Amino acid sequence: MTLPIYQVDAFTNTLFKGNPAAVVPLQEWLPKETMLKIAAENNLAETAFFVQKGDDYELKWFTPTVEIDLCGHATVASAFVLYEFLGYTQDEIRFHSNSGLLTVRRQDSRLTLNFPANPPQATEIPEGLLESLGLSRALEVLRGRTNDYLVILEEQEQIAGLNPDHRQLRTIGARGVIVSSVGTDADFVSRFFAPASGVDEDPVTGSAHTVLVPYWAEKLGKTELFARQISARGGELWLQLLGDRVEISGEAVAYLKGEIMI
């Protein structure tokens, strides 16, 4: 059996930047263990699989080690593949996922995700969290429903200089850890570490911004925001808080088109 596969750099308009995701369109679902093996073979932060159901699509995401419930950049990549390679012509795509209905809207060169907002809540700082990040203190530590911790620091330079102990981070008991501050040329910046999910550092993380947008919208007193994720690859996101939903916009560029032989 052969399957089509695409690799797309999301949240960027420049090849080798943003966050690479693999996308595998399917006629019908493969066994979960097979999809997980494909994701492990790809060895990217996420591999997305989708199956058409009527006018909509069912969508699943896998890291190299686990299935996850929400992924922004691989959703952008999936929409990009539908528009650029598979002849989809409607302005909006409806994806059904473990996180409910997700939509992607195309407007010029940007793709806009509409995801559930995930306002973070105050939480006790788990033992070893700050130490695993190489920190002695933080302005705030909160937690979102997606089981991500949000660590707020004072300055962008602190975010850029982080060199976490990923082995220790695996013991924290969370999907991932978002670290964020106000930005020097953006409303806010962030990085995202998820070694417990098989990804030491994710280059650009759409799902993390469902936590970040409600937080920074309240702190900065505005609902339209521009953000940078300042990983080594880097990425840019245009954001809007719409009540209990978050719109996350970005660009994408194709890197690879091929076939899987299994």
C-alpha cells in the first residue's frame, strides 16, 4: 500500500523556518498503532492524518510517541495541503477532532484557525519545574486545561536564553511547558517545551496560543495580538480573542511531496 505524504513548514512564509509538520491524507482510518509508527518514522513534532467525511474532515495528530488532542501547526499544514494540492476551493474547512470542531479559513496568504480558548488558571508550582528551566523565580506560574504549564518571565532575553534540562522536565507531569514574556518587537514571545510528549522543543505551537492569547489579552488590554515564538526556527502568529474562541493566523510553505510505502 502507498500513501501520499506532504511536509509543510507552518507559521512562516520562509522555507526551513516555522514548524514542520507531516500530513498524510487517508481514504479511511489506519490502525492507531500504524499511524503512530508513521509519525515515529517521520520524527517530526507532529504528523497529521485526515479522512473526508461528507463535506468535512476528521483530523488526528501524533507526535513520535503519542496521539495528542490538539495541534495548531499541523492543522495549518493540513489545510494548506487541501488548498494547494488536493483542490479544495471553499473559503473554510471544517475539521472534527478530539478537541471538537475546528475551522480553518483562508484569507490571502494566511490561514486562520478557530480553536477553543484555554484561559490558564493559577496553580501551585510543581517541584522541579523552575529548576528544570534553569530559573530561580518567575512572575507567575499558571496551568491550562490542555495540561500545559505557563511560566511568565519579565523579559524576552530571558526566554531566548533558556536551556532547559529536558530529562528533568519529563518528570513534571504535564503535556508541556510554555514560557512567555512581553516582546520587544511583538506583543509577546514564547517558547514551548514538551519532552514528556516526545518533543524537546516545539518550534511554533498553535495550541499553546489558546492558553497565551487569553492571558495576554487580559494583561495587555486588547484582543488583537501579534506574537513570535522565538525557537531556533522561529515563527509569527496573528491572533484574536473572540470570547471563548481564539483565532490563530499564519502562513505556510511546502517542503516535500512524496509517498509512503507500507
